[in-house]
Amino acid sequence: MMENFLKPLYDITCTFLSRESKTASLYFLGVYNVYRLLILTKGQENFMSAVVEDVKGKFDKYWSEYSLVLACSAVLDPRYKLNLISYCFRKIYDDADASQHIDRVVALLHRLFTEYEKSTCSSSVGMNVVEYHTKDDLFDDYAAPKQISELDWYLESPTLDLNVDLDILGFWSGMSKCYPYLASLARDILAIPISTVACKSTFTVGGSLESSLKSSQSRLT
């Protein structure tokens, strides 16, 4: 019992304190594992009840403040996209609450993406949408080509293999021509130092992203 409870806490602590360079997308699953364990363990009558209650009280605050940002970083991992956060949220919330949390993550990403578009549109006019046509040529004769944002195009495209050993920052650098605005946003979010997310209430990646994350998250919570 004690080993099952302490090991996830130990693992995520080692991850946070590691000196190795890691991207923020790696931490959502670890934090989720700890949070779900605390939920499952809470209320059990045993010698660890007081410890679990105390740890969960502290972790609730962390989860409420940072799960949204960590979820955004997980979505920007092309191996996960919305699949991972959908799975995790549905494990700890009912369907309605899970859907609400997923919608909040997507809404925050759209807000941030829009702000990145606005900040660079003067130098990159016309690059903010991806055009595609339906397979039905007859229908195309009567319908204007649809336009979707880089973010929506990314979310709707297939995920990469989960087993791929991926350099995510390198991936987004390589995708900067296909997704100029989204790639810039993704690199900034994924490069957030995890120790900053874990220990501070502000982000230090850059003024634009910092203010965007704060203001956008405050409007959504």
C-alpha cells in the first residue's frame, strides 16, 4: 500500500528535479497519475489516511492552477494531441466535467494561437490558414474552399506513433514552414522550464507567452 502510494510521488518529484533537459509535454501524464492515485486513495481507512488527506489538499491547488497549462503542452505533442488529455480527464471526472476540461484546454490553445497570429500578421499576411478541397469535384464547383487554422488542421491530422522517440522541439522547428504560427507557439509552451511550473506562479519563457497564458487562463477559469 505505502509503496504504491509513494512511488508515483517519488517518480514525479525526480522528474521535476532532474537536471536533464525535458519538454513540458512529458509532465502531464506524471502529474495525472499522482492526482488520480490521490483520488482513489482518499477516504480509505488506514494508517495513511492523514498523509493522503494532507498531500491531496496541497495537490488540489497545484492541479487547479497548472493542469490546464500542462494539458496544453501534452496536446502539442504530435504523438498525443487530444487523445491523452481526453483519456486522463475521463478517468478522474464524469463525462460532462471531462468534456468541459477538454474544451477549456482547446479554448486556451485557440486564444494563444490567435494572439500569436496577431503579433506576426503584419509580416506574414495570408499564412494563417490552410486550404483544402473535398474529394468530390462536383461539390467543389459549388462550394468555396474551406479554410481552417493551423491549430485546427494540426488537431484534425493523424497522431504520430506513440513509440516514436521524438525530439518535440526539433519536430516543431522542422514544421515551422507548414505551421509558422503554431510552431512558434508550440516551441514557447514546450520550452517552459518544468521547475518554473512546479514551483512558481509565473512563467519565465517570455513576456508575450507569459501574459497570454495568465490572461487567457484567468478568463477561462
